[in-house]
Amino acid sequence: MSSKYHLPAGTSADGPYDVLVTPESAGWGHSGLRILTLGPGEAHALSTSDCEFLVLPLTGSCTVTTDGTAFELVGRTGVFASVTDFAYLPCESEALISSAHGGTFALPSARTGRSSLSARYGAKENVPVELRGAGACSRQVNNYCLPGTFEAEQLLVCEVLTPGGNWSSYPPHKHDENRPGAESELEEIYYFQVAGGEHGFGYQRVYGTAERPLDVLAEIRSGDTVLIPHGWHGPSVAAPGYDLYYLNVMAGPGQDRAWLICDDPAHGWVRSTWDAQDVDDRLPFGEPS
């Protein structure tokens, strides 16, 4: 397991951020993520520079003030409790994130270099919740900021929640080549939380192709981050007894904002087995959106 791609909790902390991943620190060009924890009454000033951002509550609520407009984010009690509302910030913005009662907030980002969109509020009720797979491959996907769900320049953001004992991000797939209609080139960040106590854990696999080798098998715990510059990724394995959450952040160089993947041909056949299985009845998590 390479620490270059697996960042255990605390190892990428910087200043006010529990996690700070920038294109420069990741060694790529576009995707970024910051995890910000605010105590009661605290605030944080964010300059977006050449990146667009979401402000997405993981726990707690906050107010996002930018260009004279305040977005009140109701947030949630935790990532397994419900989806959340969120705010979008275009590049070259100045924003203040303040929280009366404290909380933890994900700030996924994409370097765009352009700003044709305005700051906007994303309502919780408009977040599509998808149950994907079946049987032991059942998982829940909260589609916050994807083509067809919320407009952005380049940024793609969703959450995946996997019941304990199940596999997600499976069959293994990749999106590291620009093949119109078949695959899009996207860098990806996984940020994890694990339910079930301090000893909760899971596993994340990433592996490359013959032309671009990569080999990661990480035991992941709450607060860990995994970087996926290229190659096949999956499975994400939730250990029995411990539900697994991860935030996906993606962006790439393509001018067309698309999320097109291809399965590892060695394992893609697994999808055909789902038709004969039921979706795990532990899903969906929490209250309906």
C-alpha cells in the first residue's frame, strides 16, 4: 500500500483543514478536496481562486455568505442520516462559511479557469438517491453534482453508502482515457467515514493497466482519503458490522462534463447476476430525501 495514494486520517491535515488535497499535492491537474471542521460560532473565509467548489455539510449546519447573498444550509446530523442541502461557489469567489453550532463540511473542488455560473443553493429535496447493484453488491448513491442533477463547470460529486458486509465500486471500473461516448478522463478522490465505532474499517483496491501500473490495497478508516489518478478502482469493501461511506470527487481536462466509465472486462460479467437478486433491505439509509 502506497502512502502516495492512501492518506490516513490526519496525514493530509493543514491549517484549518482536516484534509487538504489540491491538484498540486495530488500531482494532477483538476480535482481537490478540503474537509473543514468548525466549532460553535466559528467561521472560515474561503477564496476559490481558479476552482469551483461545493460546500457540503457532513455533520451540522452552516451559513455560506458570498457576494452579498447568504445561503442557509440546514445540513444533517451525519452522513448516514440523510442527504443534505449544499451550496455551489464559482471560481474567483470570496465566501465566508460560519456555523452557529459547529460541524464538519466537505469542500470538493475542480480547477476550471472559467466562471460562467453563479453561486447557487442546492436543495436536499432535489438530490436524486439511487439504489445501485443487488445482493452483496447493493449500495446507495446520492447524486449531488452530476450531469443531469446539478450544473457545474467541471466538478462531479456524489456519495456512496455501503451496508456492512457489502461491496461497492464493483465491478472494478476506470475513467482515465478520453474516448467519446465510452469513457471520460477524470481524476478521483475518495473520502471515507465508517459507522460502528472507532474500530470500524473497510478496504479499497486500485490497480493499473499494463501500460500504466498502479497497485493500492488500503485498509481504510474514518477520515482516510484515497487518490485515484488512473486505473481500475474497486471494490470498496465494507467489513461486516461496519457501514461504509465515501464521498467521490471527480474532475478532468475534458470540456464536456461527463462521467463515462468502463468495467474491467475480467469482472464486468458480475453485473448480469444482479437481475436475479434483491436489493439489500437495509437500504436506503436514514430518512427519505
